[in-house]
Amino acid sequence: MPIWLTIDKDSGVPIYLQIVDQVKHALEVGILQPGDQLPTVRQLGIDLTLAPNTIVKAYNELQDLGLIKSRPGAGTVVTANLNGALRAGQIAALFDRLHTLVRDAAGLGIDPAELTARWEADIQQCYGQQRSAAERAREEHGGGE
Amino acid sequence: MIDTVAPTDSTRAQAAAERPAIAIHNLVVQYGDRRAVDGLSFTVPAGAIFGFLGLNGAGKTTTIKTLLGFRAPAAGSAQVLGYDIVRDSQAIRARVGYVSETNSLYDQLTIPQIIAFCRATSRRWNGAIVDRYIRTFGLPPRARVGQLSKGMKSQLALSLALGGEPDLLILDEPTNGLDPLARHEVLNTLVREIAAEGKTLFFSSHILTEVEAIADWVAIIRDGRLVVCDELDHLKQTQRVLKLTYDQVPAPAEIAALQALPAVARVEQEGRGVRIVARGDVDALAQQLQGRPGGVRHVDAVNLNLEDLFLEYMKDSSEGQQ
């Protein structure tokens, strides 16, 4: 069973959706890449102790999204990275989460200045790290040549 | 309706795809004056892992016994694997694997004796499967049935039922009396031997977490009547709770207006908070409520697990009775 897949069976979120979302997430962060093999429906059903129909439903949806392809005999293969539309969906969902956070902060009566300060500190930290990692990679690459 | 030609694997698979494993139409079963099953109708698709749920005394065991021809229906009809439950009950019992709640195995027989007995009385027999699961479940291979614990007896009964390589396995409370590890082993065995092979599993249970863990279809019954029958994931998608927070305590007219909206099943109010049980297009309803005038501050959607869903349905039915 892929280690990036964890199903919470009594969370109330339909299980096939959990599988779809986690495959998308694995593609997003690069754990899964085009050409990678997904487990067969039968094997994943046994590994997760889950009705195979539920996995068929998840794989069908992923196939409709153009992310995987199942061929009889050849198994199920990842065919694409997250395309633009999916990425746009992920971004919209992220901004929704941001909105909820700000709303909850307002509900708690947090000072807007404090919220802004924290927000900027987080931006510094996360975007700064990403930049320095990219710089490091460039330097290392340059050094090897 | 008896097979005259031995069906090949492909024709059998084709037939299974078209024909439901079980079809029940307006079934009524009486115990004296009492209707234990009262106009029950639903269908079990071939290849499903189907959880049959209800409180104790709801009519689950009676339904199962009637499907296998152990009780006669007072009205209505049902087909199992295409066979009529009244006319063809012999054919049904020969083709369906069945493990009863009480596991009425012969206590004085040893395990090898009971295996020999089942082999002699079955249409098909795969001894290797039986031996494999007797080992998997850690059953003492030469013990007398009477010496086994309740959990071991149900594991033995399941191993024997799998030996007949049934296209449909019907289990009445299969994990009663099992510890969590043994329960996991049993559920995993069911997925491996039945569902992953494209066969159908129909099982009754009142342990909702285990049904949620493996089933893709569920039916809930109450007082011998169907409450709901649906794909479990579809049920979770179309039934959620929306929590509304108002700026001020909403007026009774607002509550009544909410109640009248489409997809609103029930409204409960506590101060500035309102809880809506929504059935149908929950996302559309949530969006509609977000933009609603009248001081709705925010709307949160809460997912329901099977236990929550079950309890909501039980609330519905008790309200219906009052």
C-alpha cells in the first residue's frame, strides 16, 4: 500500500473522495509522477480492507480528470501532473481556507495589526526558505559543471 | 429456471453484471399477528459489499432466514441469484454461502469431521481455502467444535462457507464475539475472498464502524421497513449538517422559512445557533444560506459518518411515529 495514502474510514468524508484528494495531493507535492504505477483495485481493496467498488469509483474519477490511465493487464499508471484547472481549484480552496481563518480571527477579536504581523512573518519564513533552497540548488548545480 | 448448460466463466460474469444478487419486493413475514418484516423492498447489486443495518429486533435475521427459504413470506416476493425464494430455495441454499448468527454447528464433531460433512453436502468444494483460513484464524485443527470459543466458532463457520466458493455470501452478524484483531482478520478475509473476486457479500450488523470500514452499499431497516438504501459514499455526500450562526437570535418566522427550503430535512435552534440536517444538494444549500439576508454570520458544513447518519435516520422515524 502506498505510504502516502491514509484513509479515515469514519470521518464522514466519502472514502472514494479521500482517495481522489490524496492522489491529487501526492501529484501536487511530487510524490507521484507520470509513469508511476498505482496498486490494482484488488490489491488496494485488500490492503485497505475496503470494497473494491469504492476504489473503482476513485480510479474512474481520477481517469476522468486525466490524471491516471487504467489498461487491462498493464495496471493503472499516472499519466499527468496536476493540470492548470486542477491547480486553480486547489488555489481557490486555499483562499477559502484563508478566508475562514481570518473570519475566525475576527470572531476571536484578534487585533488586525497582530494578524498582519504574523501573516508577514509567515510569508518571510516560507517564501524566504523556498528562495534560499532554490538559490542553493542553483549554486550546487553550477558548482558541479 | 434450473441451469441446463454449465455456464462458462464469462457468461456467468455477464449474468452477474445484469442481474442483482438479491431483489426483494414488498416482502412481508409474520410471527403470529406480528409483522417482523413489513413490506420490505430493496436490491443488492452484484459485486457489492452490502451492509444490512438496524437495531436489534428490526427484522434483519428474519429477512435473511426468509431469503434462504427457512421461513415462508406471508406476502411479496424475492429473488436470490435469480432464483425465487419460495420455489427455488433448494437451489439458493446450494449456491449461497451462509453463516448464521448462532453458528449452529454440531458440537460433538471434530473440525476434520465437520469439514468432511460440508464437503459431502456441497455442490462445489475447495478444501485448500478451508485449510488456509483454519490456519489464518489460528483454529486448533483437530479440536471438537464444542471446545471452541464463540469467536472461533464463527471463524470456523466462515471458513466452511468459503469452502463452497459461493457467488453470494450472506452473513448474520459475522463479527459477534470477536476481539478487534480477529474482527480485522475476518473483514480482510471477506474482502480478499469475496469482494476482490467480484462476488457479492451481504451482511447484517449493528456495529456501524465495521460496516463503514468495508461496505460500499448500505440499507437501514426499522420495524421491518426500509428506512434508506444507498451507496454509502453517495449517502455521505448528500447528507450533511449545516451549522448557522446568526448575529441575533433568529425569529420563529426565519426558522419556518429555513424549514421550507429545498434539501432541508430538519431544523434545530439553540440561541443564535441553528443546526440544519440537509439531504440532497448540500453545497447549493450552503451557498444559498451564505448569501441569505437576515443576519446569517457564517455557515459551516459538517460531514456525517455512518453512525451520525444512522442516528439522524432513527430520529426521523421516531418523529414520524409520534
